[in-house]
Amino acid sequence: MQVASVIVDVAAMQTDKAFDYTIPEKWTGIIQPGMRVVVPFGPRNIQGFVTEIKSGSSVKKLKSIIEPMDLLPVLNQELLELADWLTETTLCFKISAYQAMLPAAMKAKYEKVFRLREGASLVHQEVASLFNKRDETTWEEAEEAGMLQSLRQEVKADRIELVYKVKSKGKKKSIRVIGRSLSQEELAECLETFPVNARKQKDVLRYFMDISTPLSAKEVMDQTGASNSTLKSLIEKGFLFERHQETYRDPYENRNFARTEPLPLTAQQQEVIIPILDAVEEVRHETFLLYGVTGSGKTEIYLQSIQRVLEKGKEAIVLVPEISLTPQMVHRFKGRFGDDVAVLHSGLSTGEKYDEWRKIQRKEVKVVVGARSAVFAPFENLGIIIIDEEHETSYKQEENPRYHARETAIKRAEFYQCPVILGSATPSLESFARAQKGVYHLLTLPNRMNNQQLPDVKIVDMREELRNGNRSMFSRDLFEKLTDRIEKGEQTVLFLNRRGHSSFIMCRDCGYVAGCPHCDISLTYHRHSYRMKCHYCGLEEPVPSRCPECESEHIRYFGTGTQKVEDELGKLLPHAKVVRMDVDTTSRKGAHEQLLRQFEEGKADILLGTQMIAKGLDFPNITLVGVLSADTMLHIPDFRSSEKTFQLLTQVSGRAGRHKLHGEVVIQTYTPEHYSIQLAGKQDYDQFYNQEMMMRKLGNYPPFYYLALVTVSHEDVMTASRVTEKVTQYIQGHISKEAITLGPVASPIPRINNRYRYQCLIKYKREPKLNEVLKTVMEHYTKQQKDKSLQVTVDVNPFIMM
């Protein structure tokens, strides 16, 4: 008797273990680890993942597997082991780890169909009769005919494929194709005997005389001018046949990527790439930190390293932050490696993501470029993993499993014994500290390509501007430079650190601020919809015309949003063309790309935007960057706020003067004396690193300490605080005296969605028992708790402290 251990699709503490099921005789040898199966669980049938096959079980009465959902595993052995590691390090459920590795289309209702591969001739006679002139047959039909074993051999030989028809999410896309049923000679004979008045039908048959492969119906109609009814009657007469053929949804199908050739490397780049190529040649795992100023040519190093990996017949994963997954980035990789590249990011539909994932699984591509989750691409022969802008906080997932793409990439690279490149102009302190210690291998590019100078940076004190009577959101310096650029026909990037029109609405008479009734946070005003929104729970309300507290009509908007800046520009520089990029203008599919293309083609003078324009853009005509509010991040209760401010200002400054024209940057701020702003102005990362490390050491923060954040939330404030108190005492009693425990304390945003939030922060250096202790806390509060409303979450190495 063969038994399969299965992790079932129920994310709960009680079910977070493997359950044994017998494998029915007919599935013996078919079911393998990494496959999805349907199993009975309680009263229902659900999906599960097979983790191992064994010859027996300690459980007496076993239920049996109902059916497999795959014929080939969707998770290979390495990804199954990676899921074990994720479960350990992020304290998530095993099923959550599996789901994170697969595209959304695989988490739905399924209908399974066997489909003939194009041009395949089947070996098994009975399998051929099962298809009987059709090109697909359902799993149920195959099972009734007892042919799954034979079909499996055909699938392995690539003559048939198993297709999931996902009913709710990503369906496969197909097109109608038309081909000739007769040989060239037979067609010629038929044309002789064809009635004279069937002119259109004769045209179509003549067209097919020289064409042996089927074409899309649309192409046939375009080329011959025939109508659909003409094709139908030829199909009915048996001259032509039609069938539906699967096609990938290609988000880039209407775009021709001009092929690019490797550029000659500068002496600096040459020096940096040698150790990387050595690691590739020697099949050696090593983590490189590529620290190069903005515009120093990091991308070319990535491209040439990948080139070497592909020459060795291996595969590559490139991660870029979601917001810098710009069309430009995709261009660079598609231009160099053409159809060998799959792209995974949030702008794709569920179906498009599913198709890209299948290309990877079928080994049809060698390179994946994508955001965080692309780190799980199902490759089996990885030769390199590259993480661009490695300091980006978006590489950390904020819901279960709370993994960090950098650590996950390093873990995968250890398995394949391949190098990892972490690239950044402003590395995270943790990575730079590791490079200083020799844990990572530091590679430096201190100069820009073509030795172009870094832009001149001017820091403007907005308090002075106010004292001098300038109440505008543009300092005199910035306004003069803006006008000058428009006259010269050069382009400007204006960067604002938030979205929405104004940050909040306040009554000038009594000081009332419009807040969210469910969260302890003020509502943000969005002018295009004339509504106030809560960015935490999604509540929307119309703007009041009178103050709800004192009935005063003096309701005013405070703060600056992108829409407000756009209005102001329209008043001050009516002839300037502005492209605005923020969450509101880029939410439509493809909008991001369209707006950037307008700017690239010179149809706009000013690109105004939030964080999404700070990275990865490379336009030759940008000579001025204006930062309108440098301080908005400095005052967030987060120990990384100085680091984030420095990184953002350095990145956005790096958009200026990247080619022949010299660049200038104007940074407007109310705290010009802050070291993160001063040093971003000088683009002096090394000095910033030294200063910030002193601050971190004083506060016992990373990289000197690790962190773990326990958050407790409940609808009743007393319960939340009481449970956090208990949790904190338990943790303190079970870890060493060297660890520092802070709390219990209310979270920086004490209430979200009517749930009160308390937290406890643990700072530690070496606590081998901590994971066990945290696991026990979570188990206690999820298993034995009568109170369903209580939630306890643990974030190891948190990136968002709110």
C-alpha cells in the first residue's frame, strides 16, 4: 500500500501538518511529491499538496485520495524544501508558503482537459481513438476509459498536455485557426470543377494552394477578403478544417523590441564583473553587493552576467521593485534576450501571469524579470539571481508568509550553488554592514558611465521662503530653474512624497480634523472625486461644507498632493505640459506605460509624480529634478525613516543629467539641517552610513540587533492590552536577559478597522529559542482561544513598524 502525506488547503493552526491518505491502485506511480491532489477532508473535498510518498502510515483508518490535479508536479523538490524553510523562519502555515509560490490562477475551481500538441502523432491507438478527430478530451472521459496511465506517457513525451481550465480565474486563451484538409494536387483538381460564380470560395482555395500550415481565421479573411460564411461553407464541404489553438496572452505582443548588443564595459565595470563571472564558472555560491552610484551602468553588468549564465545552459531570475518595473526595464531585458524572457508583475491580469508562469514551468524561457514573488519562479537549473535596488522595502511581504525576497534568493542560490547580486546606489544598512564584515563580497562603481558628473544639488530652506513672503509651494530657486528648462526645451521631474490632493481637512475655527471613524488616522482628500478616503480601511466620505463640531464654514485643506501641484503649475506656467503619475492616474491597465511614453517622446515638459518615478527612469533630456517635500518621511515613527529619506532623495536626484546634458537638483525642505537631507544633497553614502550606524547602535536597532514584532488586535481595547501584557511577560520569561523587550504599548496607529492594536517589540542578537517561544504564543492564542475576534501576528525582521 502506498501512502501520500498531504498538506491540505486550510490555513489554520490545527491543520498545519501533513495528513496521510492512501493512494488508490490506479494512481500508483502517477502521484508524486509536489503535485496537487483532491482529498476528502471532513465533509468536503479540497485541494492539497503531496509532500512525500511512503509505504505505510501509523494511522489505522486512512481515507484515500480522490484524484490528482496535476500529472507533473507544480512544486519541485527544491521549492518544497524552501517552503519548509519559509515556515520555520517566517512562522507561517505550510499551505501559505505553497500558495505564495504559485500564480493566483492555480487557486480556483478547475476543469481538466487533455489537449493534443500541434502536429503530434499519438503512439497509443486507443488514445488516438479517445480523441477521435477532436483535439481535446476531458479528464473524466479519459478516466472512464481507463487511459490515464497511457495519457501520462503521452504527456511525458510532449505529444499531449494536461490543461487546467480554470473556471473562475485565469482561463487559457485560444484562437480559431483554419487549415486545408486536402493535398495540393487534390485542391488543384477541385478548383477545376468549382462553379464559376463561387468566386470568393475559389480565392480562398487558391490562397491555400501554397500554404500547408494552419493560419488564424482573421488572417485568412484579411488576406483573401472572404467572409466568415465563405470559410464556413468550405469547412462544411470538407475542403478546409477549423480548430481552436491555445495561444499565450502576451502583454508585450504589439511591441517589437529592437535587439541590443552587449556594450563595451568600462575599466571599472570590467573589474567588477570578473569576480561574478568567476563564481558562475566555478559553480560557487557567493553573495555580491554591487554598490554603484546612479547611472554607473549596473544594468549592463546584470545583462552580461546573465549572458554568461545562459551560455552555460542555466537560468536567471532578476527581481526589481514593483514601482521600477517600468517598460524601460522590460525593454532592456527583452531587447537583449528576446523571447527567452518572462515578465511577472502586478500590472498583468491573472491569466497573463498564469501564462508567463507556465512558460517558465515548461522551460520555454530562461530569464524571469519580476517583482518580489518572481523569486519563486519554478526553475530547476538556476545560474544567477539578481536583486536590483536591493534596499527597497517592497521586497518584504507584509502578509503571510512574511518573507524577504533577499533572504529567499540567497537560500535558493545556496541550493543551486550560484551567485546572487544585490545592486543599489544606496544599499540597506544591513547589507552594507554585511559587506563590511565580509559576509557579502563588496563590488563598487564610484563613477557614472562616460564619467558624467553627478548633478549639482541645492537644498532650499522653505522656512526662509515663508519669512520672505513666498507662500507658493515652489521656492524661488526651483521656479526660476523650471522656467529656464521650459524655455530651453529640456525636461523636469517633480517629485512629491505622497498621493491625493491634500493630506487632511481641518476646521480653521475649532481645529477639528476629519478622521476615519474606524481607524485612528485622518482622512485624505482626493479632489478628482471630491471625496475623503481612509488609506487603511478604504472608507470614503463626501467632503463636509461645514465643520461637524462647530458648524463653522472655514473648512480648509492642509498639505500638498500631486493634484494640487498640478493645479498650481497650470496657474503659474499655463503653457507647460505636465504628465502626472500617481496611484490615481496609473490604476488603469497600461496607463503607467502610456504616460511614460508621452514623456519620453517629448510631449510633456514636466513629469510630476510620487514614489513610482523615483527609480529606474533613464531619459536623456531630464536636466532638472525638484523634490517638493523632502521631510514627509522623516517624521514617521520608524527607526528607518532617515535611511528611507536618504535613499529616496538620492534615487530621485539620480534621474537628472544621466547623458550629455548636465543635471541640477533642488530639494525643498523644512528641516535642511537633518543629516539625511544634507548627505543626500552631496550623494555621500559612506558618510551617511557611518552616521546612521552610530544612531542605530545607540538605539539598539538593526544591523546591531535583530527585531521581532508581535501585534495583538481586538475589538475591545482592554482585551488587546491585557493579552499583549501576558504575551510580553511570557516571552520575557523564556528568552535570555541579553534580549530587550519593549512593550506592551499601543501601536503607532492604535486602531484600524475598529480593531485596537497593541504591540511588543523584541530586540535580540542570538536567541536560538525565540522562534519556538513565538510559535508557542501563536499556537496558544489560535488553538485554545474561545475568542474568535482575537488576532496575534508575529513579524520577524519587520519593515513597517506601524
